[in-house]
Amino acid sequence: MKFIFDRDAMIREISIAQEIISTKQAADIRSNVALFAHNNTLTLKATDSKVNFESQIPVQISEEGETTIFCDKFMGILTALPEGEIEFNQETSDSSDTAINVVIKPVGKKIKFQLKSISIDKYPNFASADEVPYFEVPAKDIKEMITQTVFAVSDDITRLFMSGVFFEKKEDNLLLVATDGKRLSYDAKPVLAGVADFPSVIIPPKVLNIIAKRAPDEGNISVAVVDKMIFFKFGSYKFGSVLIEGQIPNYDRVIPVNQEHNFRVAKSDLVSALKRVALMVDKKAGRIYFNISSGILRINSQSTEMGNADEEIPCEYDGENFTIAFNYRYIEEPLKVTDAEKITFEFTEDMKPVKMRPEPAGDFFHIIMPMQQE
């Protein structure tokens, strides 16, 4: 097996493989990236047994072949080499169990690395992503939907059904919904023509984070939901992920239909104040207080060991006074992914769900359960 590739092109692909691979033990085949050199095209594959990645890049092949090499070390070698063309050369062997050295060296330079490989025969099989019924989703839409929801999943391993993002087609919309039981993030986008119904599923956040990071801002992404798998395709990339089993709670019951009160604040004011007030948050509880009065939002926090912080910012509100306690992260995290200049909070009472949304209202919103006041 022998081929020449462009260093920077390979680094782009191997960096994605590194995001997929979860184990860093050289003896574990899942720590390796699989390489298939045929017809002047190199196919790369990576997996952690639940999330799969496949891509292709053009290469100059002298001898076709297939092998796997330790992904992290391969990446280290690539980044240490100068830009330009790199030669990959592996000798053939009569034994599939024998580790063979791969020689990696820049064309025309006196630099050489040897890296052990593991036979392709030991590499896990992928679920096929070729003969499945895909539908199209605008890349911009799916990236926003992921960004607005994925941070709200639960990290409680005993509640596995909340550890992913709920995905469904509902009437003429595609929905992503995430909840950890104390907050809920929701985004809906209109479906393109020709999208058939598919079963509602729960998607692990790992593959969604990679899609949000790697997908283009323009064009469409192809998506397929088949049995217990979800597949994504764009450009030369193919991703697949095992779905999470379970049933997400009825999120419609959590979303308030009518809220009696609302106030609006400038996002920049809220971000700055929250950053300062959070310095005195009790980290375990994470509690901050919103004191809402006519024209003023007063935010304060107390740390039992260190002290307290208090700040007032202007708000658009004219009504009775309310004090609502929140986990500051549940305000901070949606703010990080919201581009609107103003944020609206809709509420009824101090212990009932609060809706946080951009102003004007968009396709997404966040529901936050208040905390008990102390």
C-alpha cells in the first residue's frame, strides 16, 4: 500500500476522526483510523462503536491497499511535518495478525517516521449509510437547531432518555427538543418539500456537536432515520450514530401556553451583569435572583463563604414586583447562542416555568424552572 497525499487535506480529515474516537489506547482497534486506498481515492473511517465517520480525499496511489493506524500518533506526525506532499508507504504481509510498519515522509525531504499498523480485518464493521432514504434539511437550519438545544441535555446517567436531543417531524416542522428535567430548549424549522414522516428519536449529543461544528453554512444536509440509527451526509462526509433508546417526556406539557407577565432587557446588559454577579454565586447551588420592578431588573447572588453581588440594569416592564430565583447557568447558556439584541422573559408566578426567548420571537425558546428561594 503506497500513496501520496496533501498534508493539510489529511489533517482536516484526521481532526474529525479524533473527535469521533473516544479511546486513546494504541492496542484498541477503535483508537485507529481505517484507510482504504483505491482508484486514486483514500477513504477514511473512524468509530467509537456508536458514532461512525467516513470521508474521502483524492490521493496519488502507487499500490492500492487497506490498513489502520493509531489516529492520535498519526495526527501528531502530520502536524510536525512541513506543508506539502507526504508519502505513505506500507509493506505487504502474508499474515493479517502481524503489525507492519508504515513509513510516513515528506516528498523530497530527509524526514521519516515509522508507525505500526493493525490489520483492517480487526476493524469494526459500519452500519451502511448508502441505501437508506435520506431527506434534505438546510444546513443553516440544522446547525441553529443543534446550537439552540444540545447544551440542555441531562448528564445524569440514570436518566438516559434525557441525555440526548429529541428529534421529530411534527406537522410541517422539524423539531429538536432537549431537557434535563429542570429546563427545556426547543427549536422548530419548516420542512422542505418531500420529507416523509419518520419515527421520533433521541439523538446522542456527540454526533450533533460534530455536525454543528463541521457542516457548511450554505446548502443542504442529507438526513436519514433508519431503525436504531441516524445518518448525516454533506460534502464528502458521512456520519452515523446509534440512537438512544427510551421515551422523552411529553414536552408540550412543560411549555406554558399563556404567561401573564413579561419583561425585556438588552442582551448586552444582561450578559455583562450576569458575568459579574456570577462571581459571587454559590457554585454548588448556582442560585441567582431576578428582582423585577417597574423599569428595573436587579440581579443579585450570595456566596455563603465569600459574600454577595448586586447589579441593576434597565428593563421594559410595568407591573407588580416579583422575585424569581434561577440557576445562573440556565440563563447564561442560552445567552451564548442567541444573537438577538433583546431578550424577553415571560412568566406568571415565581415558581412556575419561565420562557426565555429572543425579541422579536424566533423559531426557538428556552423554558426554565425557577429555584426555591432561600
